[in-house]
Amino acid sequence: MIRPDCVHEIPKGARVEIGKDGDLTGDVTLNGVLIAHYDACPEKAVITRQGARTQGVAQVQQQAQQEETGNGWVEDDEWNAPVGGSDNIDFMGSNWTVPEYPSEIDGQVIYLANGISAQKWFLETELQWGYNGVFGGNYYEIETLLIDDSAAYFSTPVFVNPGDSLTGYSYMTKESGNKTYWESVIVDNSTGYGSEGSYWVSGQHWTWAYAGILQAYDLNACAEFPDSPRTSFSDASVAHGFPNFDYYSYPNWFGVIWGYGGPTCHFAVVAASGTLDY
């Protein structure tokens, strides 16, 4: 959760630059020309992205009271890839379907996403429901996002419909010293429209992959989740060894249910198939 004035839309083709050791430079360039500069947020964001854990789901799950409001990660399907110190995840992608609208609407924000993370930054392709304080509404849209506790950058959102087929993936385009250059893309296969972001980040080791993630904010009832029993993130794939893109044959996906502070619904993660129940 971050101040709205610290969230910045990045035009298609523009590139966000994150400098030494993952610290923010604030520069946004287009075709090599500086088009914007954003200083770090004067207030640190509240980090809701959970730290990676190795316990079983039963050990991690925290039961919440029905009357409490949910804000944060609900559940995910994750894997800590065994990349060496000079190696990174260089591709992460999966497919999913836009679920039905929630049966109850009360200002909640829902994200269904995939992504990768390093020490400070998280890069994801996401489906969003609701108004998040900067963009959105009572409909679904897709975008990409690069975020840490100092800033958030997003690509231009694109409206999508329930039942549409989505493909989201992030991949490395260049490596120079400790700099990694990324393209993050999410496409609505049903319409052909999509959203794309370009980013480069220094001093980060990209080791965690997330085949599927469910997040919820300002959520007070189970009926405020999408009116579908589950979302499956199919054909999840992870690669490393840039520029070779060596794909892991059997990623050891691990399902986690987090204590997000809201009502306890029908949460379950089937790690092998990337299925999130809610």
C-alpha cells in the first residue's frame, strides 16, 4: 500500500531505471531521451508482499476473524529457483482466465497475478478488479507493475472481460554487469490487446518465481472475491541462464496461504497445477 502520488504510469516503449543496489534513480527514458523523473516516495510504502517462507501451508496459514478487513497477499504458488550468485531467473510466465465479477461490490481491490522478485523489487503481470486509488473501477483490467517500498510503476491498463484468456510473462532482454533489463507483458488472447512495461534494475538477484498470486485490499466478505470458485495459472514456466533461457523441467512449486487480515474463505492452493481457490 503506497501513496497515490508515488505511483507512476509509464508510456508504452518507455523504460524505468532502477540504479545501484536496487535504489531508485527516478529516471524514465523513451528512445534514450529522459522524459520524466520521479523522486523516491517521501513515505515508505506498507509492504504487503510476504517474505518467502519454507514452512508447509498448514504452518503458515493464519485464521482471521470474519469481521476484519483484508489487506494483503491471500495466497500464492511460489518457488525459490536454485540460481547461482551470478545467475538470475530470466523468464517467468503463465496463463489464466478472467473470472466472473464479484457478487458483492464494496470498494474492494483484487489482484490475480504472476511475477518474480528480488531483494527489493517485485515485477509482475496482473489482472486487477476495483479502484486502487490511482486507476481502475468496478471492472477488470490488465497491466504490468514494478514496485518496492519507494515507488510503483505501471504500464497503461487495458480493459478485459470475464472469460477472456490471459497470458502474462516477464523476461530478461539484456544483461550488463549487475544490470538486468526486462520486458513485462500481459496479453488478452481473446481480443489481442495487451499492456507492456520496460524496466532495468541494478544490483538485484532475481530468485523467486510466482506462478499465481491472489491479493485483496479493503475486503470484508467472501462474496467480495470474484464469483468463481478458483483461478488456475496453467503452463507456468521458469527459465534461467541468460541469454540461453534454460527452462526448468520440474519447478518445485509450493502453495502458501497467508494471514491477510480478512475473512477466511475457501482458500486452498494446488501447487502442481497453479490452482488458487477462494
